[in-house]
Amino acid sequence: MTSSSWLLAAFLTGLFSVGHCLPMCGGLVTLLAQGVAGKSFGARLLLVLSFSIGRIAIYTVLGLGLGVMVQGIVVGTGWQLLAAALRLLSGLLLILMGLYVARFWFGLTKLERLGSKLWPRLQPMLQAVRAIRHPGQALFAGAIWGLLPCGLVYSALATAATRADANEAALFMTAFGLGTLPALTMAGLAATPRSKPLPAALRLSAGLLMMGLGVWVCIMSLQMLQADGQPHQHHHQQNVPVEQTGTDSSDPHQAHQHQHPNRS
């Protein structure tokens, strides 16, 4: 899977997850709205973008950390089969995210239970911010927001980690975060967590595209696994005798013969 199609899948996942993100993060958007109320458009936009920059930065750092861990395991052990198996897993996760985007299946949201014990410890940090007044507070609140238990974020992180490459994992999570930027920015500026539902045809097209990419990754990964599982055959080059005329000078056992003219 090329880097461009890989990043496109990440961006589409974030872009079309708005139906899940806004209702779930409504409290945080309301917190942001309290800070932008009464300010000029430029000041409001700066706060909203700072909020999202902090969130996307956390996504990128988490992706980088997981990428470093998985890359270290694959490179350190030399398990090429593991790398191919991880690519297969990434294809399956893309299919699942495509099913979510197309509104066919919502099982990914069950992953939010993994962070259920983390969030109560983060809530007091957000309460300390209260109303967001300046970009520094917005960056901090956005970073905490990036740690909010979210099934889509967890599935995106898992998909990024399967690349077994730290840089690609970080870029994947950055693209995912940028995909969420338009909807959450508009919600923050409008001071409301509500949004209009996306056209069904658009969601379906994006979901099918992601599922198609996932199927393609699975096929390529299975071919890699099949190729790595076959025994390697070594072909030895054999010396082919060269047709010789006369004396073979390469034969160390054959002496040179000198013909002398007959004496009369």
C-alpha cells in the first residue's frame, strides 16, 4: 500500500467520524465555547485551532511511540513473517473502519472501554482549566482531549502501529487528526457540539473506498506470507565446457606439443 493511499485512509477515517466525535466530545466543545464567547472571529479561530493542535499533537506522539515499539520488535527479531502479519492486521482494521464510516457496523466504539480507567484521572486536569481564555490553555486542554477514550482513536492507533515504522505511524495519526479538524473547528466556532448529518451517499462512498483499500492490503499481505512460507531454492551455476579446437591451454595436465620439421 502506497504512502498516499495509506494517509488518505487515515484522513477519511477522521473526516467521516464526525457523527461519533461531536456528540461524544460535546462537553469539551462547550468548554471551548465559553472561552471564545464575545471574542472577535480571529481570536476565536486562534483558540479553536490551538485546541485542535494540542489534540492532533497527542495523536502524533502516541502514533510515534507505538510505531517505535513495533518497529523495534520487528527489526530486532528479524521476523519478516511478523511484519507481513501486521500488514494483514492493518488491512482488516481498515475494513472495520470502513464499515464504521459507512454506518454498517459500530463495533469499534466498544474499544472505548479500554480507556475507562484512564479518563477519571484526566478529568480533574480539565476542570482546572475551566474556561479557556488564551492559546496556551487551549493547547493544554486539546492535549488532554487527545487522551479521551475513543474507539476510533484506538483503532487508528492500532492500524498505525501495524506499519512497523515509527515515521509512518506518526504520519498516519497526524492525517487522522487533520481529518477531524474541519468539523470540530466549525463546531467550536459555532459554540455548539451539534452538526448536520453528512450525506449518506458520501459516507457510503468513503466507507467503500476504505474497505477496498483494506481488502487490497490483505491480499498483498497474504501473498507476502505465502512467499515467505515457501522454501527457498538455490540455483547453482554449472560450468559449461567450452568447445575447443586444438590445444586446451586451461588443462594443467596437458603439455604443449611442439612440432619439429623432419630432417632430411
